[in-house]
Amino acid sequence: MLKKPMISIVDDDPSARESLVDLVKSMGFSAEAFPSAEEFLQSKLLRDTSCLIADVQMPGITGLELHTSLVRSDSAIPTILITAFPNEKDRAAARRSGVTSYLVKPFDDKDLLASIRSALASPDDGGRQS
């Protein structure tokens, strides 16, 4: 039996985090949630994560900083950033850093699924340059 891709979700809002876990699992993926980037980085699931969904604005390490840190440490994971407070500066920085998708809350389930599929299907190296 094929192993389901692991989607890790990092969001400091407990209700948003748990809702995303339920949604991602209902889409047929494995999912685990973390309340902070720091906890995700210390997790044993870091290496098993096929796709990362992270909130842009969190205390401590932001979603974009998390993605950038993973790329710099040669541990890039295809990343979807989500935010309730979109701005062009963050969107442009996300695009430059190789983030797969930038979704604005509340987003449509279909948009999230398309973003996850894109992240899993692309040979994206998480923004690393060859």
C-alpha cells in the first residue's frame, strides 16, 4: 500500500490549525499540526513532510522565514503560505523565495487542494537555485 503524503501545518491559531488538519485529512493526505515554526523544526516529522502549509504571520519565526530557513539549510519543502492579512510585499517575497502558493484566508477548499497537488507534483526544489 502506498504511503500517504505527509502535510505539515504550522499555524499559531489553534482553531485554524485543527480545521486545516481535518480538511487535509479529508482530502486523503496524512496531516500533523504544529503551533509554531520552532516546534515544527524540532519535530521528527520534518524529514517526512512532503508539503508544508504555514501561516505568514506568527510570533517568533514567520511562515516565510520558516520556508527561507529550510531552503538555506538544504531541507527545502514545497511550501504553501496562508494569511488573513495579505499584502503585496509578503506575496512578492514569497514568490521570490520559491513558495508554491500564497493563499488568502478564507480560501476555497479547491484552491488548497490544487496548491497541495501542485506542491506534490512539481519537481520544485523549494526555491534552491541550480
